[in-house]
Amino acid sequence: MSKARFQIGEVEKHVIYVNANPFLKYIRIEVDGERVVNVANLTPSREFQLEVGNLEKHHVDIRIRAFSPIKLSVDGKEAEEI
């Protein structure tokens, strides 16, 4: 099971939580506690693009690969897990 939490934003902070369970075959992504993705995962890799923020908008790319850490990029720069 892969889980990761990321905090993004400078002034307007957001927490992105990713839960990718390869055994139960689902991916859930939450932004600030609100579920924005809840899908079946039948492939070894998936990518998601989100726009996060109200006043401070960010383009977020999430890459999920089987047996690899979850990668998240914000506006083209890799974010660190918290």
C-alpha cells in the first residue's frame, strides 16, 4: 500500500493526501480533506493532473507507479512528502 502527504502553496497552503492500494486496486486523492479522485486502479502506473488553489493556483501532477514512491510535482517542480 502506498500513502503520501504533501503540503503545497506559499500563502494559500493545501494538503494533498494520496492513497494507492495495489492489492485492493484503488486510488484515492484528497485535497484539504475533500476527496477529489476515487478510482479503480487496474494498471501498474497512473498519472493525475489537478489544479489546486483559489487565489494562488497551482498545477499539480501526481505519478503513481507500482512498487515506487508516489511522485508529486507542483508547477513543474517536484514536491517533498511531509
